[in-house]
Amino acid sequence: SITLQHGAHRIGNRTDAGMARWRSLRLGQFIHWGLYAIPGGEWKGKTYNGAAEWIRSWKEMPQAEYDNLYKQFNPVNYQPEQWALQAKNMGAKYMIITTKHHDGFCLWPSKYSRYTVASSPWKKDIIGPMVDAYNKNGIDVYLYFSIIDWNHPDWRASPKTPADSIAYGRFKVFVKNQLQELLTKYPTIKGFWFDGTWDDSWKNDGAFSDELEQYLQKIHPGLIIGSRLRADEKGARHFDSNGRLMGDYEQGWERKLPEKIADIHGNDWEGVMTIPENQWGYNARWAGHIKSANELIEMLVKSTSLAGNFVINFGPKSDGTFRTEEVQRMQEIGQWMKVNGAAIYNGGYAGFEKQDWGYYIRKNGTDSVFMVVCNVPVSGDLRVKLPQQTTLTHAATLENPAQAITPEVTGKNEYFLRLETKNFHTPVVILLQTSRNTGNDNGRFEKAK
Ligand SMILES: C[C@@H]1N[C@@H](C(=O)NCc2ccccc2)[C@H](O)[C@@H]1O
């Protein structure tokens, strides 16, 4: 390995209580809200085919007209208590809110910028009431902050001249001031979710990103910050030039998930997911594939089974209400979580060989292993191969815990569980009580006929 001044400063995952809490939460709600919700992916009768929150970059969008949208920001139906209750009923344990996206518009009345809600007809702080409402409902809040800031005169994607570098130097001070301001105004937030850190200006200034992260941890110890903030002095991002993860968890899983446990290299990680194919901010027309609640539940289960967190994104309308499809997904996911949340919260990698019917999840630190059946076999028979020295002592679904399922012992450490019924409308969860011992079931279950 090479000597790095601004590479990873820690080897292995964080072991403090704050990080243990983060990895116990498992299900998060992402909210992308801002001026981009006003056009909602359309402009003067034309449809923008990109992600709605990027519409300012569309060649058909006059940037000055976009920048003046703040004069229309007036979410008269914004009710943060409703938002928080809805998220609680979905089973989300943390929420990530866009304080400032790439367009630079601030949802809080920053004293370092005039391009904020304070200049809009709404006038009031959006972030404060949201943090309070979510915290009151037992949901932790993380602040999304874009380093890219298309509105700020000193931001540069790639400084070319000495004047550019002087301007970008001012911009870095502005970024540090706004982050300090957010921590001062909203002291209960648990961390930052940084974005927009792929441009040369940021990538080639690993020292600043390192110093910034250390500054934030100094003024607010315990903050949880993912790998997307940092670059090392060679321009390596997420993983430093020695291949070590920078930050507190791998934050590169955007609209994609790891396939198998080897893909996560033992790191804490989080996947963030859109319900349509690629829309984060409100888009009036959702084209392409819209994920069902069952698809999102399976992604949540897969993430948990691979010891990661899963965050589902929502893009409220400019008036502060949510579109029907998003309300439906939150309700359907919430119904499943009410019955099966025990398999998700504090869930992690079970260490069992994955089978076709779905996913194993181990309740962290226990011998309780959940089987989440997403693919019901036509036979109704679920093969359960346990690791050596592990015995199955009990099985029952979370829906009917009193109804034990008697496994059929078929061979060394292998059982079949038969499902009474085969028509399920959502993934079914079976809790296995296992014990590690001599590797046989002590005659508890009769041998296969
Ligand atoms: C969380 C999402 N990140 C923003 C974005 O620009 N993503 C583009 C991107 C996709 C994959 C790697 C880096 C950057 C999107 O607008 C959302 O805010």
C-alpha cells in the first residue's frame, strides 16, 4: 500500500453506538423536494426525459427562468406532521431530506445565501419543522447536501484559470459555513448525505474533503457520513488508493444493489432507490417501469440479508402533497412491515447458503434466522440447508407464530419446510430457531418417511 495523507483514517466498520443504531434501522425514506417540483419534468409543453431534479440542465430550459422559480415556491399543503406520520406508518426508521440539491436552492433560511426559502412566498423554514416532526415520531433525520451548486457564482466543475481557483476557494468557505449552520440550526440530525462530488474541482481536492469531514466531526462528534463525500489526494473516491473505504459506509449503491455478500467487502453500506426508473424529484409523468410494493419489499429484504440499509425515495409535489402511487407504496410497505418488521430491524447476514425461494436474515447477535420467501415453489417445499453444527429447533411464520411448521429432516443439516398454502400476495416470513451443537436434531423431528 502507498502512504496517503487523505485516504481512509479507519480500517473496518465503526463500532460506536451511533453506528450500531444506524445499522439497526435498515429502512429509510429519502425525500427530494425543491424548485424542480414546480416544472415536474415538463416545460412549456415539452417533456424532459432526464431526472426531474436535473431539468435546469436541459437545453430547453432557460436557466434564468428556472432560477426565478423560487418566486413561485409556496407549498400551501405542506404538513410535516402528516409527512412524518406517513413515514412512521411505512416503517421507516430514518429519513434523508434534500436541504440543497444541485440547483443551489436552500430549503432552510441560510444566512450565507439569498437563494433560499426566505426569499420565496413561503418565507418560512422548511427543514426545521420537518426535523422536529420526524424526530417526534421516532425517526432519525439525515441531511442531504449537494456540493454541486449551479446557482452559486463561485462554484466551478473544473477550475481552469487562477481566477477560477480563487472563486472556488471562496465557494469552499461557503460550503463549510452552510454545513456548520445546518449543524447549529438542527442539532438532532444524525448525519449528512453528500452528493454532487464527482466533478474535478472536488475530486482533485482530497485534502479539503478530508479536512471538511474532520471539521464536521469535531464540531458534531458521531456524525454519520457516507463514502460519497471524500476523495483522497490521488482523486480516488469512495475507496482510497489503497482500496480502503473512506467514510462510515459505502454510499455508491444508487439505483442498484449488491448481488452477493462478497460484493460488500465487509463494509457497512446503504442502497438508495427510486420507485420509477430514474426520477428523484417530482415528475408529473412517470415513464417506464414503476416498482411495485412487492419489488421494493424484496429489495429491502435483499439489502437486509446482505447487511445493508435500504432507502426508498419520494418526490413530493410543489404544493407539499405526495402523488397517489407514492402514498400507496408507503401504505402497502407499512402493512407488510407491521407483520414482518421483526425480520428487518436489527437484521443482518445469516451466513447460510442462499436458496431459490428467497433470503435468510439473521437477527443480529442471535440464533434467530428469518426465511423470507419471495418465490413460492410449486411443490410448496422449502429446502433449508443449515451450516455445520447448526440444528433447527422450531419454525413458524411471523403471521401465525403459534402454528409451528414441522420440518421434514432429509439429511445432514438439511430440512424441508412445507407451506400449508401456496397463495401469498406478499413475501412470507418464517422464523427459524436454530442452535449450534452436535449437528443432529436429537430425534426431535421424525426421520423422512
Ligand atoms: C441521489 C441522486 N443523486 C443525484 C445524481 O445526480 N445522481 C447522478 C449520479 C448517478 C450515479 C453516480 C453519481 C451520480 C440525483 O439527482 C439524486 O439526488
